[in-house]
Amino acid sequence: MNNKEIIEKWMCAFDDEEFQDKLQNYRNQIEKIIKDYIHTIKKDKSTMMFDSLESRIKSRDSFEQKLSRNDYVNRWELKDEKSENQKFILENLSDVIGFRISCYFKQDEKILFEKLKNAGLSSIVFDPNTNTKQANGHDIYKLEGLYNDECRFEIQIKSLVHNIWGEVEHKTIYKTRDYDCNIEDRRAITEGTYGILTATDTQLNSLFKMNYDIDKMLKGLFYELTKKDIENEFHTDILGKAYNQFFGIFYKRYQKEIQEYVANRLLGNSIILKKISTELDSLFTNDFKERLQSRYLNYDFELVRTISKEIFEYKDEDDFYRLLFKILSPSQEEENYDDEDAFSDDGSEEELEENQSVEEECIEVVFARLKEFSFKEVKMA
């Protein structure tokens, strides 16, 4: 049997639909164990991690290339039964399933590596001799594991610098398909880039150690990642006040969404906007919007609304004002109203007057809070 026929046999085993389903089940089971552990170590504020755990099953093309590139076509013993070949793949291909944990700083890679290696996770055994050096000489913190004595997998722990630089090196050096007479120059430039990124990582880590807490870090990163969009739309770079207003209103309630946005932007992932759901009466909200716009300078709200659109998906402009009221209204914070609450049109005239009084008090509280965030009032003639 020639190499081409051997590769076809291995690919037949790998492509099998039931085998791919089995890989997906293993992926889900291992991912749950790792996520549960990450949740426990995130309580340790000495390291900064992202919430998301990325994972993948090795692609068909990547598996086929590895058969030849690592000479598995000759080193692996091909069996007659497809199921035996599938079992061999599970037990011997260390990265058939891969996971990536992302952290902010390079020094955190080793900390997380040591914690995971010594965690004693249920049904998982890590290889204690996992290599932590890449072919280029740089550190890489990855763990090769075996789940339930049946399936091998790999976890890589990467900082922002490592993620960015690794993608560049992987595409320009490691996986170049054509001959390149300038390859040494490309390596030199890539290494120079690594040095710059590493220095940046060191500086940012120093800032973090100087009590530069996660809230300030997130706000600063969100500002840097979004300001260009706002500058282009409003043709101004005077945005400090608008971002202070945005964070003052939204940060406490939507910190998780802001954190996810920053993480996904830095990792190059797609952004999924948060859909808004409000339960306020639309006429009441419209009345609030009209009164607000007659009292405060609308430009300020347009800036804040545009910033918030980086996170939220609005059906229309009114959705922003509904959300604004929902966040700032004391009645919404305290959740004193059920589905048939003080905003209902049903009831006696006396109840209606009382409800209108409650509505008026809520609006005045919201207006007072907006004033605290330095929204500029319109001077009445």
C-alpha cells in the first residue's frame, strides 16, 4: 500500500460522522471541567484572565497535512478496522482537541500553567513532561492531557502579546507554503516585533501592579478600541466627558458585557451585540424622552448613545432612552413593580393620579442623576 492509499484510510477514519460526533462529545465534557476550574481560579485577583475558553476540533485539512508533515503515514500502524484506527487517533494525536485560555500578561501564562498542571482535575491526567519551549526558542505554556484514558487533548495558555505575535509568526513563517528567498529577513522582522510587544507587555504589567485595577484597565481598553469610531462619526476627538458619562451610567450594570467586548476585540473575534429588553410603557417612555431632550443638550446624549451602540443592539433611537430610564429609575432598580404595576392604565381615577405622581417622582430622580453625570442643561429663554 502506497502513502496515498494509507492517507486515504486514515482520512476515512477521521472523517467518519460518528467519530466526529464522538470528538464533539469529548470536547464538551472536557470543556465543562476546565470552565468549572477556571471559575474557581478567577477569584484570585493576582492574575487577569478573560472569561471565554476557546476550543476546536482539529480540522480535516490540518489532520491530513500532519499525517505527512510528522511522517505519521509511516510511523503509525494502520489497522484493517476503521474503529481501531479511530481509537489510535484518540489515544495518540495530542492535539486532536485543542483549548486556549487567554490572559492579559505573559507572566500569568506560567502561573496558570502551574495551577492547571497541579489541579488534580477529575478524569483528566496531564503529561508532566510537556515541553514549554517552541522551535523558535520562546516559551509556550501548554499541557497535553488524557481524558478518561480515552482521548488526548491540548490546552494552550496565551497572553495578549503571545496571541498577536503567534498569529503573525504562524502565518508568515511557520506555515509558508512557497519558497521565500527573504525568509531570514522575515524572521528578523518578526523577532523584532516580538521584542516590541514583550516590552509593551512588561510596561502594562507594571501599571497593573501599581494598583491599576481591572475596572480602570477595562475602561481604558474599551476607550482605545472604540474611540476611532466615535471620532469618525462626530468629527471630534474631545470625548473624555462622553466616556465618563457612558461609564457612569452603564458600567456598574453592564461590566460583563464591556469585558466581553474588550476580550473579543483583542482576540479578533466577532462582536455579538446585546439585545435590549425593556418592559416600560412606550407612551410613558416617549414622554420621558421628549422632556429630557427639552431640558438637556441632545448632543451629549447622541454621543453616549453612539458609544453604547458598540455594546447594545437597538431597534430604534427610543430603545436607548428606554434603557437609560430603566438603568436610572429607582423603581426599576428596586423592582417594586410587577406586570400590573403603577404604570398600568387600569384602575380608579385616584389610583391614576397616584401613579402619575410616582411617574413624576421617577422622572425627577432620573433627571437629578443625569445632572450628576454632567449632562448640560438647556438654558430656557
